[in-house]
Amino acid sequence: MRKVTFGGANSLDNYIARKDGSYDWITWSKELNPIMKKYWKNIDTVVMGRKTYEVTAKGSTDVGVGPIKTYVCSRTLKKAPNKHVEVVADAVKLVKRLKSEPGKEICIMGGGLLAKSLFEAGLIDEIGFNVHPVLLGSGIPLFHKMKKQINLELLECRQFKNGCVMLTYRVT
Amino acid sequence: MRKVTFGGANSLDNYIARKDGSYDWITWSKELNPIMKKYWKNIDTVVMGRKTYEVTAKGSTDVGVGPIKTYVCSRTLKKAPNKHVEVVADAVKLVKRLKSEPGKEICIMGGGLLAKSLFEAGLIDEIGFNVHPVLLGSGIPLFHKMKKQINLELLECRQFKNGCVMLTYRVT
């Protein structure tokens, strides 16, 4: 079975973005370069929600272009915005199918609501977050309320010079 | 000015307790003993909300007894439950006054709502949390929505054998 990982950057008070979707508070660290390079080497599929897609597409015209297959989960988007992206209505069904197919690892990007449905369906294997040293006070939550408790096993904890802490867990 | 710290244990999804106030998911680690011993040496005052007081008092009959002065912030409690505890209605006014008085450090215990008002009033100097490897899915939040952003500086990050990570920050 292919490994499904959910990750990104978050604030200490559990937000992935400000209310308007902005992420000016996220800082990049050179120390992340080798970690992310290694991570992306193992990924051949990205699954994201519609809102994450829209924010990502704003910043880059080549979302979905290249060797990584991109799925956008949406019940409102009628067709793919470009030929490199596939729109899918049912995220749980999609990820179940992808996991059973041959391939490399699958990255769940952004979307706390997308992750919530995948957590509840038991489809996420690992999570990794770069916890930023800030309390945003409000915004778009990373972890939403869920019907069940998810137990984790800490795999790694890395402290960066910019005050971020990267926490990686296996879902048990 | 006396240092005010807010700390405790939390789940990765920002809860300090289950909906019913229970904290069976919190694990103690021997590695915490010297850290907490050193921490409590510098504290002579504890400020908590009414709900935290009720949970704490259930587990121990000597809350407020001993060399540490305990304040319970409540608008509904009419009088102190015992002579060792003082009931105060306005937490912000109390902590402002305490900070200006001579003494050791002040510990804000439990109470995400209590902490929210103190954060907004700029009265918290340091925070420290022992992040547990679990997504509870629901419960009583640690960090509540706030009117303003609080910037932090990472002071320390310690990984324990039980999978907990202790994060300590200075409010900047």
C-alpha cells in the first residue's frame, strides 16, 4: 500500500492560514531544503482541496505540470482548470483507490477539511508539520473537529534556527 | 516585573482536555521531574479559572495549601472554597497588580479562556507546552480565538521518550 502523508506549516494555535487564506507569516529556512528535496523524491501524487488549489494556482501557473499527478477534490468545480489536473468529487474514494494502486507516496496538501475526512476514514499514514513560533489568533484551522481520536507515534522532532519546530508522526 | 508563564499539556490538535474535562490521555514522563521541580522553585503564585480549579480540587484536597498563593478567577463563585484560595472577578486587573508587586514568578494554570484575556492584555511573558502525540478530535481548546497576533521566540524544544515534545517560547 502506498504511504499517504499530510503536512505543511502551521501556527502554534492550529492555523494553516489567516482568514483570507494568506500565509505571509510562514518563513522558509535553508535547513528545510534537503528535507523537502528528500520528501518530494518519494512523492508522485498530490491530492488537494479546491481552496488550496486556488491559492496554489495563484502563486504558480504550473500546478499539476510535471511528473507529479495532481488531484483537486471539489464538489463545485465542474471541470479541470488545466489538462494536468484531475477534478474528483469524493476524496475518500479517490485516496482508497490510489492507495491500492502501484506507485510512490501520496501527499495530501493544505486542506484541513480534506484531511479530516481522510483521517476519519483511516487513510492517512504519516503527518508532518513545521510549527511556526506565532499565535495567529484566528484563521483557517489545520486540525478540524473529528468523530474519533487519532493516536500518533512521534518519528522526529527537529528545531530550526528560525524558531520553527518540525514534528513528524506516524498514525498508529 | 514578575514573569508570568502559561503552560501545561496539550494534544497536537490544540486541546487541553476532553469535552468533559478529562485528561486520561496525558502521560507523565520521568524526564519531566527535574524540569518541573526547577519550574516550581521559581513560582510563588498560581492563577487559574474556576473550571480548572474545580478539576484540580477534585484530584487534591490541598489546592492552595502551602507556600504558593492561589487565585481563582470567577464571576460566579461568591466566596473562596477554602481559606487558602482567593476568588477574584477580574483576571486582567489581578495579574496587572501582581506583576507590579514584589515576588517570584506567576503561573497561569489551565484555562484557555483565562489565557486569552491575559494574552490580549499583553500580560503573558512565557508559554510552555508538553505536546502529546495524539489528535483528540474534540475537547476544550488550549488557544482560543484572539483579537491580535502574538509573536513568539522559541526558547527550547525537548523531545521525550514517550513521544511528547516540550516547546517553550518567549512572547515578543
